[in-house]
Amino acid sequence: MMMYNFLGLLNKGQCSIPFYFEMTPPFRFRGDMPKSTGRQRNTRQREVLKALLGSSDRPLAIEEIHELAGDELPSLGLRTVYRNIREMEAEELLIAIHYPGQPVRYEWVTGKHRPHFICTQCNRTFYMQEETPEIQYSSPEPFEIQYTELIFYGRCNQPDCHPEGSAKD
């Protein structure tokens, strides 16, 4: 078995002491660690995020998720939100919605393909109640259509709808 020697520095107060340590292959560094594929622990933070996303009437951006979940868990950190969203997406509980010019939003997987409505004033995205209709198009050669996305644009006219970037009272 092959051994590898590495030189390290142990910082002791005013001076650094060199030392050697040995590692046997295969050794892993942080970026090489395997991604978790098993079921994640059900922490209080995770349960709050799942409840929030499962009951939301629209797809939410990370900042919105953090703000809304912070009402119930004031000490919830943004890093915890990112980690849990990433894990739930890997478990296929959530799907990321990517629209040009929009922040990535996340919605609970329902098995339905619903069109979305984007408010041109407050920039929020909402679900449409109906499922996306089946649309048949022939693709130009040599392309192949993989999926369609139906987006409606307009104003939501909700009481808290404000132009993006304006002060919200």
C-alpha cells in the first residue's frame, strides 16, 4: 500500500511548527465528498420549510422563503435555507423554476404541469389553476422539442403589489 507524506504547519502562538502526516489512498477532500442520497433528518427548520413550500400559492425565491420562514423561526440562517432547498430539490420534492430575468424560484412537486403568471409590476410569479394544455408543434430540422413552458404576463392587482425596487409600506 502506498503512503503519501504531507507537510503541514501547526501554529503554536508566536511560531509555526512544521510536521508531517501520512494518508493512504483513496483520500478525499471536501469537494470530493459524495452527495447524500439518503433521507435527510427532519429538523424543525426542514419541517417549517416543507410546510411553507407545500402550502404556498406561488413559487418562491430563496430570499422570500428565508423571510417567510423567519417569521416562525427568527434564528433561521440563509445558509440553512439554501442547504435544505438543495437537499429537497435532490430528493425531487421541489423543482426550480428558471425564467429569463427572474430569480430562481422553487415550487413543490405536484405531478401537474401548470402555467405561471408573472406580474410585470411586482415581479412575483403565481400559479395558474388550470394545467398546461397539450400543444403540438413540429420542430424545425434537426431540432427536437423537449418540453413547452406557458407563461402569462400582466398585473396581479393584489393589495401588496408594488413596483419592484420601490418602498413597500
